[in-house]
Amino acid sequence: MTFEGLACAFGAGTIINAIATWKGAAFGIDLKTFAEVKLSESESAITGSIEEMPEGDTHLIVRCVELTLERFGLELGGTVNTGSEIPLAGGLKSSSAAANASVLATLRAIGEIMPPLDIVKLGVKAAKEVGVTVTGAFDDACASFLGGIVITDNKKMELVKREEAESKVLIFAPAKKAFSADTNVKRSRLIAPYVEMAYELALAGEYERAMTLNGFLYCGALGFDTEHMLRALECGVKGVSLSGTGPSYAALVKEDQVKELRSAWESCGVEGRVIETSINNSGAISLTGRGPLE
């Protein structure tokens, strides 16, 4: 007997990077990652593949499937395959989206359900175990799975606040990649008192000021250029930040600011692409997975 499941989760942009203080905030973006899980009683192990990176590290998505099966005491083998619209290793939460989608697709395949935050925590556990995150990225995973704007305490694994918001999002994704596990944590912790100030702004609902302050702080700590942020401010944008640990930048923009900022970023002389999307409020979804298949 074979079991199949399909699901998708979304990327996210940073308001507060949690590396300095373990407290974070993020917003879902309308860029999808799909996961397809196929399981069988005749297989003994899980193998994975990533469509955009055939030689890429699949430990995270494989571990997500394994932990989900362990949760329900099932001994099945098979495959997990992911495909994504999110630039990999760009600070746009591709790992969180892949983890969420993989867990959700596995649940769909085996016909089980779990509370949303339990699904998120399972993916976070897998991410910590395979070493793709510093803090566990609970904030990123919540934004990816739940959508909207989320504020979290990553050490306590607590969702402090969630609300929906409407905004266009413009992203500059450089051609180069930056992996979260390689981040300079020591330098990030040096700016903790100032990141705490940005976190307080986020708690007060001043998300744009919070993310802009966060962006300048982390650009300084991690050695990223602030030119893309300054170009956004020149266009009248109020909220712009380094997303995650970089190298991408994300901005919350009004409709009439999109064209001007796109042009400003494209003229910066940095190889990369500008992506236009929106805040996603709907969160992760299981798709037309079909339970047991003969």
C-alpha cells in the first residue's frame, strides 16, 4: 500500500531577526514551497530531493518526514520532494517553508492532523537537529505556516502575537547565497540591546520602523551593504530590512512605490533580481493529497 500527500507553505520576510535576543518578528510572503511525500510499507528509509538544487542538502526535509512518522509510531519509507518559488539561502525562509510543507504533506499522506503550532515546532526541531538554523527560526516558521505578521519568543517557543496585514512586498535577491548556519552569532549578540528596542517597536505595532532599525543593525553586525535600504528610504518606503541573515532585502511598499524602488534597486550595480509579491495571510495548506492509494 502507498500513501501520498502534497502540501505547500510560504516564505517570509524579517521584521526582527531573533539571533541577537531570541525574540523575533516576521511576515508571510506569497512565495510558495511545495512538498510531495510518497510513503510505502515496503520501503525502509526516507530519501529526499530538491528540485532547484539536485545536489542540495536534503537532511532537513527527510528529518521532517521521519519525525512526523515517529510521532504516530509509523514505520514507513519513501520519498520527499520539494520545489520552491523562494530563492534558496537568501534570507527568505526557504528552510522554514520546506520544513512546514514536508511535515504537512506527511500528515496528509498518513491521514493524520496536528495543531498548527505543533506542526511548526516539529519542523523547528528538525531544523535544529540538522543544523540549518541558529535559533530554531520559530518566528520564521510561524510566519511561513500561519501567514500574516507574527511576533515570537523563540527560546520559549511562544507565539506572542499574530495579526493580518495588507501590503505589497518588494524583494531584492542577490545572486550570491548566505546560509543561516554560517552566521556570525557573536557579532549579532553585540547588538542585542538595540535589537531589543526594535522588538519593542514591533510589539507596539510599529512594524515598519522596527524592521528598518533591525535592518541597519544587522547590516552593520554581519557586514552587509546598506545601500539597498537607503535607496528604499529615498523612495519614501518606511519599512525595509535585511531579511534574515541576508543577503536579500525586503521592503513593505505601497502600490505607487513599486516601480520607483524596482528601478532604484536594479541600478545598484549588484547582480540579482527584484521580486514583487505581497504579504500572505492565509498560511500553509495541504493540497489534493489522496491518503492511502492501492
